[in-house]
Amino acid sequence: MLKFIRVTKKYNADKPALDSVSFDIDSGELVVITGPSGSGKTTLLKLLTKDEDPTEGEIYFKEENINLLKRSKVPYHRRKIGSVFQDYKLLPELNIWENIALALSILGHPDHEIEEKVTDLLKLVGLTDKAYLFPHQLSGGEAQRISIARALSTAPEMIFADEPTGNLDAANSLIIAKLLKKINDLGTTVMVTTHDPVVIKHLSGSRMMELKDGVLIDSNEKKEKKKEKEEKAEDKEDDKDKGESKKTKEDEEFPKTKDNVKEKKKSMFNLFGMFGKKKQQPKEEIDDKKVEDSKSDDQDKKEDKAEDEDSEDNDKKKELTKEKKEIKKVTKSKEDK
Ligand code: ADP
Ligand code: MG
């Protein structure tokens, strides 16, 4: 799903922020990236969302080389990745409900659909009772849960949480770690950067990567090497039993089969049956396939439409104006009330 190939990022003539970083993440994985301040974690996110371009190397998201992505396509690309930041980045002039609804509103989803989605997301993060408060009325932990709900609003395929518990105490860190795990269990790929021991401990069963001065060490590579070593030892020991013992080892170390991942995705669409679902239809009856199809149809249509528009700059301006208008509209209607 996401592949970095020897990616280097230099902001200036100093040593690079990322130094020939390579990794490969499958759909449905939960990956924890640890590393001290200044090791390049945020740079990784910025490259992924195309807020920065790599100095060298290639980045593929879902088989697409994002180095080659046209500027007009960048907003569509960003919608596929839900970003969660250390400082939440909620819009202070909008209430919680509006913060979560904003992206959907900009995308032109009908009101009844937005209502259902926001209701479900508030339930998921356990903050239904805070819907009409403003960001400054929330605790840090609550604000972060809302920012996670907002990140999920467009049903992204991946969530990237950049030090999401950096401003939180241990109890709230644990709530956020559990929430990220739950979102991953429901089928969304999750990447989380952290140096919070509470988060690292709670997610210790996951794939770990470590960034040190821009250099990445991937726990999967360590596993691969260990496996190779063990296999060689087995070869020497007993050629006959090799096949069987190899299989058991693989099963133990890589329990994430494609089928497992598929199952997870299915359950995510159950929860987010809200995406594209009819109002009266009870959740249990939603046909997962249809929901998935309607979602991608919708996206395809919008993306095709964008493709037709000629000027890249115009696209970008339009996107910004639309967002500004939407915020104004929401703020105005609130003032009128
Ligand atoms: P982390 O998120 O792990 O703290 P960052 O990715 O923010 O690390 O930064 C990695 C390195 O790149 C640091 O040395 C930082 O000073 C540098 N850096 C980050 N952003 C910029 C920038 N916009 N201009 C120059 N240097 C930067
Ligand atoms: Mg950072």
C-alpha cells in the first residue's frame, strides 16, 4: 500500500532529515515509528501527504508514484490519508460537530448522510455528548479523539498519527493508543509516530520501525534476517523436515494473511456502513460490497470530474476558496441562529 524506496530528504546543506529510507507497508497493517525529536518522523508524514517532496527516491501510495502526482491531484491523494497531529489542529471557530463534518460538507455529501457519519464517528470515539462544544472547551485527550474522528470522516485508507499523545498524560495516551488499535482492527491501515512509552507498550505487538538521525531500522527486516538465519540452520540440521518447520515458523511470525486483512476491511465497512448507506437501513443489513462500491464510485466520479478541468492552479484555488466559503457559511449560519 505504501512504499518508500531509498527516500532522502534534505531541507538544506546540513545532514539530511531522512537518509535513504526504504520500507513497504501492506494494507491493514499497524506500524509504530519510534525515534527521538528531530529524527525525521514529521518529515515522513510531510512526504506522504506531499507537503514536501523528496530530494531523492520514490514514494508509492497504492501503486501510484506520488512524486509524479499532478498538483491538481494532491487534494484527492490527501483525502486517502487521515492525518492526526500532536496539536490536534481543530478549527477553533467551528464546534466539534462542524469540525468533523467540514470535509464531507466540502465534498458535497448530502446533509442526512453527513449527520449519520458524524453521529457514528462521535460514537466511535465516545464523545457524543461533546458535539456542540467548541475545541477550547475540550480536554487535550478529548480534542485528540475528535481530531481522530475528523481524520476518519472521509473514510481514508490510512491514518497517519504524528506523535498523537505528545501533549497528553499517561491515562489519555492509553485511550488514544487503544483507539488507534481499534481503528486498525476495524480495517484501516495505521501509521503512528511516537516516543511515548505508554503507546509503545500498548502497541508492542505491532510492527516497529525506528528512526535515528534520519536512518530507518525496520523490525520486519530484523525478522527477515532472523528467519533467514533460522532457515539456514534448519537446512543443515534436517533436510527432510525443512518444509514443515518452515511453514510453522512463518505462521507464527506473520499471522497477517491476506484473508485476515480482508476480514478486517469488511468489519470496518460494517462500522462505516454509514459511508454511502441509506438512512432507514439497519446497519446489519448493509451489503459490504455495495457500500465499498458506492464509495469508490463516488470517488471515481469526483476524480474524473477533476481530471476534466484543465488548469492545475485553478483547481487548487477553487479547492481553497471552497473550503473558505464552507467555513464562512457554517460560521454565518451559526451567527444567524
Ligand atoms: P521529528 O518529527 O522526528 O522531530 P522532523 O521531521 O520534524 O523530526 O525533523 C527532522 C530534521 O529536519 C530536524 O533536524 C529538523 O530540524 C529538520 N527540519 C524539519 N523541517 C525543516 C524545515 N522546514 N526546514 C529545515 N529543516 C527542517
Ligand atoms: Mg515531529
